[in-house]
Amino acid sequence: MADEKKNFFEKLGIFIPGYKGYAEREGRRETDKLLRDKLAQTLSHEKNVLDEIMLTLTSSQRLSVLNEVDRAKKKLEKVVDRLKFASYGASGFFDVVQIKEGELDKLYQFDLSLAESVSQIGADIENTKKALSKTDDEIKQTANRLSDMLNEFNKKLDSRKQCILEVK
């Protein structure tokens, strides 16, 4: 069905001036939303892991380290919200009819680095979970590293917006 629909739209594009550019823009919007949704979904799962860590710390009465883990969790929630509700995925950049391939490659490369950062955040959360069997100081250190990584990711999201504006 998708191929039939695509063929129909390709045929339609022959008859309607500007339709091809419109379809390409819509495809870029959808791809951008899919990427952001996937990254947000992955990080939401990681937030659940942080919830489990906090529950374990609470039940084992290791309350002295809860602040650091909670701080990281709040930063993670902020990042997830930014990914879910980013306004730049549906505006200016995607309204441009002609975007050079090199510019798109730059943005795609940037998006790949975002996905790699999400994987690293997951690894940092796993390290925090593994630290539960260690000292409180070690848990604090891993939670603080996670917070630092989330700060960097948040800055990267700002850079992505800037990257989009530069391509525009």
C-alpha cells in the first residue's frame, strides 16, 4: 500500500507545481519527529531505571545519595520534554523548499551524534545502577557524571537548534 501511495503522490507531483518540494518538506518534518520521539522514548525508559535506583536507595535507607540521583532524574525529565516538544522540528527549517545535500548531511550527522549521546546516557545510568553495590561516595560520583552528561546533552540540543538555523 505504501508503494502504491508513493507512486500516486509521485504521479500527482508531476501535475502540481511545487508539490514535490511540499512532499519533501513533509517527509523531513516526519523524520525529525520520529527521531525526537525515538530518543525521548529511549530516555523515558532510562528514567524508569533511575526510579528503580531511587526506590532501591530509599528501601535500603541510603538517603544521603538520593539528592544526586534525583537531580539527574530531573535533568533527564527536562531533556525528554525538550525532545518531545521541540518547536523547531515543525517550523522554519522545514519550510525551505531547497536544501542542499551537504547541509542535510550536516544535520543528519548531528542527529547521529545525538543518538550516540543517548546511548552514552544509558550506559551512565547503568553505571549508576551498578554502583548501588558500592559506597555512597561512588554512587554520588556516578550520579554526578550522569548529571554532567545530561547537561552536555541539553547543550547539544541547543546546538541542534542552531545547526538547523544555520542550514536555513
